[in-house]
Amino acid sequence: MESPEPLQDVMCEFRAGKMSLEGTRVVPDTRKGLVRVGRGEEGLVHFQWLDRGQNIVEDVSSFTCIFYMHFSLYSDFLS
């Protein structure tokens, strides 16, 4: 798997664990993690999970501008 490029602009980050689905059970991952949401060089918004112990980004998802607009509108609604 390719190493993800660093984020150009980190919008938000917070400590978080993660879970996985094994059959019908949800099982916790015991490692400490960090979630980062930021914009990459190509302009997409990325959601990353980083293993804090090894400082390695493992899970990466990219979202288009449409998701970002929806997320912004939803957070404005909650305020």
C-alpha cells in the first residue's frame, strides 16, 4: 500500500480508537489512534486514522467538495 501524502491543511484532529467487524461482532483495536480531517494538495478532504504509537497513517478516505459542504451545513445546523 502506498504511503499517503501529507495533508496540506489540517482542519481538525482528535484522539480516537477504532473498531473492526469480525463476523457479527464488533471488536476494538487496542492501539491508540488519532483522527485527522484535512485538505490534500488535490483539493479533496481526507479523513485519516493514525496509529499514535508508530506514527503511521493506516486508514484514509477522500471526500469531494460536496461532502464538505454537506458537513459544514450540518455542523451549522447543530450550532
